[in-house]
Amino acid sequence: MKTVSREQRNDMLLNQPVSRAIPKLAIPTIFTMLITTIYNMADTFFVSQLGTSASGAVGVIFSAMSIIQAIAFTLGMGSGANLSRCLGAGDEEEGRKYVSVGFFTAFAVGIVIAALGLSNIDWLVRFLGATETIAPYAKDYATYIFYATPFQMCSFVMNNFLRFEGMAFYGMIGMVTGGLLNMILDPILIFGCGMGTAGAAIATAISQVVSFAILLYMTMRRPDAISISVKNFKPTLKMYGKILYTGFPSLGRQGIASVSNILLNTTAGAYGDAAIAAMSIVGRFVMFINSSVIGFGQGFQPVCGFSYGAGRYSRVREAFWYCVKVTTCILIVLGVLAMVFAEPIVTVFRRDDPQVIAIGTLALRLQLITVPLWGFIVMSNMFTQSIGYGASATIISVARQGLFLIPALLILPRLFGLLGIQSAQAVADAFAFVLAWVVAGKVLKRMKTMEDKI
């Protein structure tokens, strides 16, 4: 691949038409998100062949994995977005500090999470919603996930650094290589070596360590990338404040989603392992659809943050609406296709359990009704986060899978039983869209005022 200088990347981020610059950055991030989601789905698929309880275990531990990813994204997005704004403002020295502080903090936090998780694993799987029959599988799966936590967190952080510097392609190489390796190792370790759910977790752990090694090489060895250095690890309370303020929407989005998932597992548990397994399958597939939107948004963020740092407010607004239009069109197409093939999709994961298929098919179709709204919700979150409006971004980020989903899961099942669980996400999506429209609209108007003053 032809090497692009930092000056050329800066010119692309600031001057190239958004309809060209954003797709260039978005294609690698979309591919990365899709592969990451596919290998998560691969875990669900292969483990599901072991039985309904084993399938439910992956869904239960996914809540813990989401929390780990949420913390990693908080540090990665927070330090990465600040890096992007520093580069846009011409302050590379300050940007180098954000890179080193983000990396070493993520590794230290990962070690703490791993130690706490492994020492409290019995209590943890119960807390996450595991039933008596699911718990043994969940413990096997969680153990190796925790061993790899520091490497997983640093991988997400470094991927964000490369992405915010306009080098999403190199981040893609690290994440995709690990994802493909995971899909290869899954059947070998689960069935060939007879390791069961533990084999799926070991495959995931190995893939995360490999991704870490590749991303570290890309960050340290590429001359056009800002490298990690102990001498630049100069954390201050002000710096951590900026990182957390900018990155908190990611913690809010994924952290609150984990809380909702725990509540979902607990609520669905009243209807048996089949309900937990079905909702787990639906959740993984819906994440696959949503990953295309998130990937496109991650291509938008460097343009957004860099342009905002340079005072190019009209370009930020233009990029935002361009992304909303493109992602909405993509979601309509994917939503219609998934609606038509909903039953075959669920059947692929749990062919031998008619109850799982029936519950999952209806749940998937109900969630797909609000698919076209996701583009505006996600882009509003990423737009406000990239320009440093942490409070607005956090409100939007927690809306869809927290602020509205948690009440829906508490109220609707009491009124409609299992149907309430299956329809809760669609109801939450509708309310989240209205909230995002109000919050993002105010920020866009404020930016227009700033633009008029220039």
C-alpha cells in the first residue's frame, strides 16, 4: 500500500470533500467492526452446538466483555479524540502525551479488572444472570477472557489512536487478523481438542493477544504514527479529566448496555434457558447490523474532530448530515433483508431447539422495525463526542440501551410477558431517536452560530 505522509492525511481530513474523505476512513473501520462482530457471532455459533445452556453462557459473559470494552473505549476514544483535536490545532507534543497516558492507563486498569474478575468468578457469573445449568459453562468461558483483559483493552486503545490519526487501515490489520484467527481456532479448540466453552474463550484470548502485538508494532514502528513512550507518560488530573469527559459517552453507551443485558438475562431467565439463548443470538446478530453504522461513524470522527480543532465548523456539519443519510440508507436495506430472513438467521445458531427459534425470530423482527433510526442516533453520539461535548454525547449514548431500555425491561414484561422482553429494544429506540434529535439539534445550532461569527 502506498505510504501517505502526515501532511497528506491532514490535507485529506481538512480539505478533501467529505464524500471522499469519510468513506476512505470508514471502509477499514467498517471492515474491522464487521470482522470483530463476526468472530463474536462465531463464538455464539460454535458454542451453541454444545447445547442451549452453553449458548446462554456466551450471552451471559458478553455483559462482562461489554463492560471491559466500554472501559477500553472510554480511554481509547477519550485520548484519541483529544489527540485528533491537538493535531488539528498543531500541538503534536500534547498529542503524544495523550497517546502514552491512554495506553499505560489501559494496561494497568486491565490488570486490575482481570484480578478482580478471576478472584470473584463464582459470584460474578451469578450476578450476570447465569442459571444453575448455565453457570458452569459461563465460568469456563469467563476465566480465559479475564486472562486476556489487559491485552484486549490496549488493543482497542491503540486502534483508536491509529484511527484518529487517519490511519484506520493499519488498525484494521491488527483487529481483523485477530478476528480471523479466532474463527479458525474456535472449532479446533471447542471440538477438535474437546475443550468446550473454555476452548472458545481460549481462542478469543489468543486472538486478542495477537491483535495487541500487531497494533503495538504498527504504533511503534511506523514513522508516521505517534508512538507510545514511557517518557511521555505524564498524567495530570486535568488530562485525565479531559480523557474521561470526552470518552465517558463510550462508557455510558456500552456500560449501560451491559447493565441492560444483565437485566435482560435476569428477566428472560424466568422463561428458561431457551429465552436467554434466543435473546443472546438476536443481540449478537443485531450488533452485526449496527457495527456497519458504528464503523461508518468511526470513519467520520477523525474528520469531525480534526475539522473542529481547526475551526472548520461548516465542514463538521456537512460531514454529520452526509453520514446520517448514508447510514440510514444502509440500515433500511439491511433491515429489510434481515426481516425477510429472520427465521433462517436464528435457525443457523440453534437448529435443534424450536423454542429458541420461535422466541428469537419474533424478537429479531420486532427489533428490526426501528433499524432506520439507528443512523441518526449513532452519528449524533459520535458527533458530539468528537467535538468535546461530553455531556450531550453521554445523554445520547445512554439513551438507546439504558435510559429507555431499562425502564422498558422493567415495565413491559409485567404487562405483556415474554412479548414485552422481545419488544423492549424497539420501544427504547423510538424514544432514543426523539432525544437524540433534540440534543444534537441544539449542538448543531450552536455550531452554526459559532460559524457565523467567524
